[in-house]
Amino acid sequence: MATPRHHASLAEQVEELLAVDGPLPIVAAGEPVLRRGTERFEGQLDSALLARFVEALRVTMHAAPGVGLAAPQVGVGVRIAVIEDPAPVPDEIRLARGRVPLPFRVLVNPSYEPVGAARAGFFEGCLSVPGWQAVVARPTEVRLTCEDEHGRAVDEVFSGWPARIVQHETDHLDGTLYLDRAELRSLSSGRAMAERWAQPTPEAAAESLGFELPRP
């Protein structure tokens, strides 16, 4: 349990961050806050301030744009993230990646565990590593446990692309970037992605760049 002084300092940090209107600045790789891990949320922000912070995360995620944003990505080391994916993709991508709409969710103190042994590799990007993507092999189904922004318990299984988003954002709260789990030979610039690797699956990239994908 953090001390009241620590609670106040976190609240003051968030108040200062929210003093400016509009999307929050996103922290880029190399900043220590992305690597320190986070403290559990245990009421350090009162309900009104928490609601304002969550809304700021949502606005920032939409403006970026992205499908998830964790508190450390705006410089705040607390275990909170938001996720949302309207999944406006062609059917072939939806089917290949399991990318289906994911309504807006707030994850407070999340953790996940794999369900089964199946894994899949796809390109991922990150708002804190702009301009690059790399293939990450992840479990295709995970069990998420956390609370929502109202303190209600969540225990839910996610599969496909929503499972990937849950893992990516929860990893941020542990000080882990997607590059830590990536096939580094797959690392590709935004231009290369647009010109070469926009296919629904990364098989062509794996063959050309020389890396392994998980077997189905």
C-alpha cells in the first residue's frame, strides 16, 4: 500500500497533466517511465479525477490514432490502460487476424494468462515506437483479470486481435515493449510496411526477411 504522500503526488501529477486541453503528449521509447513498471491503482485518484484521466487517455488514443493506450505512455506510472478497436478492416484481414470490433474498455490492475497453447505471429506497432512495426508471436487466447473504472471485477477470455491488444497494453504496465517480444529480423519501417508487407498475414515477410512464425 502506497503512503498518503505518494497518493497525493500521483494525483498532483495527473492534475498537472490534465491542466492542458486536448490529447496528452505520448512518451517515446527511451523514457524510463516506459521501463519501470507501474504501481497498482488503489484509490490514489478520486473518482472524479480518475474519470478525467480515463477520458484523457481515450481522447489521446483516438487522436493518435491507436487501439490501446497505457498510463505510462503519457508518463504516469499507474496500472491503468484503455483499449478500443472499431476494426474497420476488410474481411480477409478480419478472418486472418481475428480482428473484430472491441468496445471501449478501461483496464485497472490488469493481468493475463494464456488459454491453451496456440500462438500466432503478426506485425504490431506502438504509439511509443512511432514509424516501426515488427512481428510478435503471442497466445491467440488469454484470460484477463482486472477491475473496470468503477471497481467492478472483470474475469474474461479474449481471443484473436482483442487478445493481442490486451497483452500489448498490459505488457506496458510491466515495463515491457512489444519489441522485447518481437522477431527483430521482421522490424520494418512504415514505408516498408506500406510497400511490401500489407498482406493479411506475415508469411511473405517471414520468407523474405528470414524469421520463423509459430506453427498453427
